[in-house]
Amino acid sequence: MSMPQPEGASRTHGGIEPPVGLLAELTHRCPLQCPYCSNPLALVRRSEELSTAEWKRVFDEAAELGVLQLHLSGGEPTARPDLEELIAHARSRELYCNLITAGVGISEARLDALVAAGLEHVQVSIQDVDPEGCDRIAGYPDALRKKLAFARAVRARGLPLTVNAVVHRHNLDRLERMIELALELGADRIEVAHVQYYGWALANRAALLPTRAQLERSLAVVERARRELEGRLVIDFVIPDYYARRPKPCMNGWGRAVITVSPDGRVMPCHAAHVIPGLVFANVRDEPLARIWYESEAFNRFRGTAWMKEPCRSCPRREIDFGGCRCQAMLLAGDPEATDPACELSPEHARILALAEAESQAPPPPFLYRTLAAGRAPREPAPAA
Ligand code: SF4
Ligand code: FES
């Protein structure tokens, strides 16, 4: 997901800006089973989720802290029957409400209720323009038809729409058609994001990494589409880190713009931060959001640049990309203070590039589907494309 830039923040606390966005992971429950899900392998169960009253208090505290944008996410946020009530409450606190959804199983009446509650923007994921490919990735029957009907219903109600297209070796060659589809649906924006390898996606990396040739073709498609569709469709493009030369400024910097609350109330600088050993995440059930943002060890651990080692410490880009992604540094270099191996100045860069080349050219293994019940246990493996 692209994250908002920290503009408009008005209050600082010891030099720390308040967050602009709250990513509220309302639930890990989801009808889809995408093998690139970035949620943790151990998912939060329904009985552990924050209650309606607890989420309302989180929104109150977020608004007081200075948050402007609320991203309602999951899992699938519409799995929460109290979503309308939560949106209405958030709107009463003047939070801008963006729904990030799979777009299946949502009736028109439910959508009307969400709009009436104050929903302002919708992001819907499209796994593929090919119906079979879409079903196979989503692990859900008739997914594409349902998603398209939902997206059209959103536009029919006048809400702005973003299409989230996660791309990988199985669908990247249809990128042109995905962009055309976003245009046909009347979307304002399409986020074409290569899979980021955390959580379930890391477990499925060998099945998902595209080849360099595929990536290069997709770059050309995006460049051409941006030229041709300027003023009609915004195209965001996140390239796969493994082929990058410089890392992405993950989360626009640790503890800088976005605060994430997991379904069970743990407050994290990003949705994957649990992969970093030794970080303790405070819970909104025990502490106010503002204290967690400004004072907790987890949020201050990688704020700013003082924690950096070389080559980041003396690099002119250190306040542009913040040394890349801390979670990826942990997962690939075994050190959360290391330069993100996506950076070609990282001593690990050549190794991960070689790994990407090798994995992407080998026959893809079957997908390990995301399931709530089974942890890492796969469902019926899908045939390789
Ligand atoms: Fe960014 Fe660090 Fe690489 Fe410089 S060395 S470009 S700060 S990741
Ligand atoms: Fe955690 Fe990038 S996903 S810092």
C-alpha cells in the first residue's frame, strides 16, 4: 500500500511529528487465501480481536493524536459486522475513511450502509484480469466477476476508487490489461505493486518472483501507460525489491507517518514489524496511542538516522529512503540495523539478486495458501502456471 506523506501534521512532541495515517487492521479473517498475503503466518483469531468499543476508543485517540486518514484494512474489514458503526464513529472524529477490501461477498445493501455511514474512498484488490488466474491466486471461486461488480457499484455511488493490483510471475504479463481494466472501471488510481516478501509471501517467494525479463517488460508497459493516460489514471508502481538498485522508503520512515494497530490491539510501526526480534509492542488495551507513538521503545528504535550503520550512516539518501525496510533487513540480512539488501550498496545485495535470478527461472513450486486455521499448513496445492 502507498502511504501518505507526512504533510499537514501540525503538532510535534520532542521533535517527533504525529502520524498522518492510522492503518487499522480490523481483523485477519478473510474469504481469500492469497499466497502473497503480508499478514503474519500466525493470524489473530476472532476471539482475540478488539471489540467495537475498543476500536472506537482507538479512533478517538488517533484523532486527538493528529491522525487525518483512517485506512480500514485486514484481512477483510467487511468481515466485521460493526464496520458501519466504526466508520460513522471515525467520521464523527473527522477521520477520512478509506476501505481496503477484497470486494467479494459485499452486497449492494451493505455498500449503501457503508456509504451512508460516511465511507469516502475504496481500494479494491484485483488479483488478475484472467478469471481463472484470479480464482487461483485468491483461492476463491468466481472472484473476478464479484470484484468487478463491487468496483462498479462503488463508482455508481460516486466514491473514488483505487485498484490494487499485486503483480508477480503468474500475472505480470497481463499488466497492460489490468491497467485497461482500471480505466474501464472508472478508477482514479491503480497501484501496481510487486509482491513484497514478508509473511505468507516470503513462504511463497519461489512461486511468485518474476524474472528480470518480465520486470523489464512491465516497466515499459507502465512508462507507456503513464504517458498515454496522464490526467485520466494515476499509476503507482512498486518494483520488486530483489531487482531494485535503491530501496523503497518503507512506511515513509519508521515511526514517521503511519501507525498500525493489529486486530488484537498491538501497535506497530509497520504490519511486519513482529519479525524483528526483541521489539515489544504495546497494546491499545493497556496504553494510550499517543504514549505508544511518542515514547515506546518499538517506535523509537529506528526513528530518524541515529541508529544507522554504514553505508547508510554517511549516505546522502539516508533521509530520502531511511535505509529502506527494517523488516526486510532482518529477514534477508539477519540484522534489523543493516542496510536493506535491496540497496546495491548493501553487502548482501549481490546475494539476493542472484537468489532472485535463480528462483525466478526455476519451475514454480505449488502455492502455500494463507489460511486462518492451519498456520503454515497448505490447502490443496494449485497447479503451477
Ligand atoms: Fe538508502 Fe542506505 Fe542505500 Fe544510502 S546506503 S541508498 S541510505 S539504503
Ligand atoms: Fe516493516 Fe518495511 S515492512 S519497515
